[in-house]
Amino acid sequence: MNTEDLNFAYKVRHKLNERLDDLPASTTDRLAQARQAALARKKADAPLRVKQAALATVGAGGARGLGAAFSQPFAWLGRVSMVIPLLVLVTGLIGIYQYEQQQRVAELAELDAAVLSDELPLSAYLDHGFNAYLAQSEQSEQ
């Protein structure tokens, strides 16, 4: 609506309101009922129009393809804000895995160094009785 139409609507409303007090009660009641009926139709009609407008917008966006992603100024920001936490999580999990692997390698290297520097032959470590003896001696020391 342009300003000329708005001005005309205000003038008509003003002229109708000037003689409102002179109208008979039966006429004002009928006008009130007509207004209520119009509002009821408008309220029932409004959600349908909203749905139709939403469907028309979705249909138009689908026809444009990738252009729809860039039609809104910061629409990409919402998508990126979903991806960034996922990337941080994956990077963190990879870091934890690498740290655990390095710890395991360090423990194995320490164990290998202890076995190689010991005076016992390697066959002693393979003997099940020797393992039981070591476990028993560790328990008695504690």
C-alpha cells in the first residue's frame, strides 16, 4: 500500500467514525457481528496463507539450488558453526589416540631396555614357573 491509499483509508475511517454515534443500536449490533465474522474468517484463513507462503519459499529455494545458500547474508555461518565442533572433536580424539600410542611405545621400550640390561637369559622370562616366582616375590616385598 502506498501513502495515497493509506491517506484515503484514514479519511474514509474518519468520516465513518463521525456519524457512528448517530447510528441506531440494531445497526451497530449488526456491524459488530459482521466484524466478528470477518475476523473469524481472517483468523482461520491466516495459518493457511502462512503455510502456503512457506511452501512457496521452499519451492523457490529448491529451484535456485546453490544460489539459495548465498541468498541470505549469514546463512553459511549456521552451517559452519555445526561443522567446527565436529572437527574439534575429531582432532581431539586423534590427538588422544596419538598420545596413548606414544605412551605404549615408551612403556614397551622401557620394558625392552630392562630385559636386555638384565643378567637373566631370555628363556627365563618364557618359563611360567619363573613368572609365578616373580609375582610371589613382588607380593612378599610389599
